[in-house]
Amino acid sequence: RFLGGGYGLPTAAGERAARRVTELGGPGLETTYTAKTFAALLHQARDIGSRPVLFWHTHAASEPEVSGDRALVPPAFRGYFARR
């Protein structure tokens, strides 16, 4: 439903989602994957309610780094971060 015209082609919903995330100070979303995915998440927001949601934006295939106190990362997710 949120794919639009196909892979790599932006959608209006994705562009709106990307603008909204930027307005709120979040990371930039590209139109191939993340903006479309976030648009779908916004669409489901009413069903999600007040439950926590993790939107994992990797920016690349490399392992993310943890800056600051590693203990603040939930234990279930610590294995996903590079050890530096």
C-alpha cells in the first residue's frame, strides 16, 4: 500500500512523513525505504496507541555506534551496536 509507483520512486505520503520527521528534529529519511516505512507507521499510529515503537533507522549497512553511556541501551539491543 505504501510502495507507490515502485522501488526508488517517492510517494506523497513518504515525502510528508520525511518533512514531519525533519520538523520534529529527527534524522533525515530517504524516499526509497525509510520515508515510505515511516508513512506506514504514521498510518498505523491510531492502532498502536500509547505503546512504545522502535523505528530503527540504520543510515547504512554498517554497525551503529553507541555514543555516551552504553548502559542506557536496552540489553536486548546491545548486540546490534559496534563495540568501540
